[in-house]
Amino acid sequence: MAVTLVLRALGLGDLLTAVPALRALRRHREQRLVLAAPAALAPLLPLTAAVDELLPTPGLGELHWQASPPDLAVNLHGSGPQSTSDLLAARPRALLTHRHPDRPEVEGPAWRPDLHEVDRWCALLEWHDIPADRDDLTLAEPAVTSPAPGAVVVHPGAAYPARRWPPRRFAAVAAELAHSGHEVVVTGNVAERPLATEVARRAGLPADAVLAGHDLGSLAALVSKAALVVCGDTGVGHLATGYGTPSVLLFGPTPPALWGPPEARSRHVALWAGHTGDPHGRTPDPGLLRLTTDEVLAAARGQLWEVSHV
């Protein structure tokens, strides 16, 4: 059977913003779609309804394709040139990617830093005459059950310190929502368990409210049945978008126009102080710090009121 190889060796949010493009590729060709991405994302692939196989690929320079040359290779990873070179090493019969001056022999559209991440990959496919639906973000129901259906999910972590709102502020929000009678749980990956534990302790939550360290399948199930998600600019916010779970998303230094939920999805409130900066910075972004606890609480209470009155 013909094979399409797609490179997206990044994180949770990166996978979820690529779902419309992955589904467009699935509709375009009756081919086996192999996704080169980190192994930890495997539990989420059935939720995309687009990927047949995962090729564990932790990052650039780690794509080890040993099968016959794929019929099509698609660069959903970045602007190149290394991502382009990684795919060319698989000797595909055709390659879809952005053009880069270091690979003048490869055609493609110019990289546009002003595009929303979902739009970027749909536009790439459309440049190559493959139609894509930018709003095709809804995820399939998880096969596992939620560990806390109806809970408020507070997720204080993010990939880089620049995108992490202070733990004491997350704790203040969690404490107030718990005091109002909501079940509140705190999530994170294995490395973020100390952070989640700190937030829960400061908020006065019981030890079993810390649900950090679970696999991504369990996290998806939790978010899919949550009453509300409160988090920064991170993958959990994209899970909330995919499931239509009400969310309050704290943006900074990257604007929601580039990584936030689509405007048509009204169940999500994206808070942003208007300050841009380095999303990979080592300290919390000044714009993110402008978001106050009262502001986040007001948005959270508004979302929970909407849920209770639907």
C-alpha cells in the first residue's frame, strides 16, 4: 500500500494544531499515513482519526526511515532546512514543504510568521492543491474513562518558563473555585508533578487532587469530561478546543491570534495583555504577569456560569 510520511516531531499542542492538515491528507489520498513524532503522543493518535502508524521521532535529526521510499513526504514540522533534509533522506517520490533558501531545489510556499499555526499547515497543503478545513479540530472520544468527570482542571505547567503563570496565582484561582463548591484537580506531566503538588498544597486541595504524571490518553479523557480548563498557552488548551470543553487560556508572550482557539469556538476565553516576547524565555513573560488572579477568576466563573445555564 502507498505510504505518506508526515514529520511533526514536536509536542501535544503541535500535534493538535496539525489535526486539520492530517485529516486533509487522509482525505486526499488512500494511503497509509505514518506520523514521525514523539512516542509519548501515541495514545492520542486514534483521537485524530487520521494517523495509521507512529514512527517514534523525538526531534530533528532523529527521523530514521528504513522502509521503502514513501510515495509522499509532508513537512508539518517547521520552515526548514533541517526538517526538509530529514524528509529528503527518506527518498520520497514527492515532498510537500515550505521553500527555504538553503534547499533551492525544493519548491513550496514562503514561510509566513504571521499565520495562525492551524492556518499555516492548511495553507501549505492548499498551495499544493490539497483542500483543508481549518475548523476540523474536533477530537474523537477517548477509549478510557475520565478520572474526574465534571471537575475543573487547573494546569499550571508549560514547556518554557516564559509561558508559566506563577504557581501561587494558579493556587489562588484553584482555592477560590474549590471554596465555591467545584471539584478542582491539578494536572501536569511527570516532570511537572512537583509543580502540580505545590499548586494543590497552596490551594488547600487534597493529595488525590494531583493528577500529574498520567499518560496523554488519560489526560485527554479528563479534559473531554471536565467542567472547565484553566491553563496557559500549552497543549492542554488545545485539548479543550478539540473537545469543546470551556476553557480560560492565559496567553503571553505569544498572542492567541497565532496559537489560540478559533474565534468561531466561543466556549474558550483567551486572556492576553497585548505584550509579545520570546516564548522560549527563561522567566515569566511580563505580559503574562499582567494577568491578575481576579481577572482569571472572573473569566473562570463566567465560563462555569455559562455551563450551568446551558
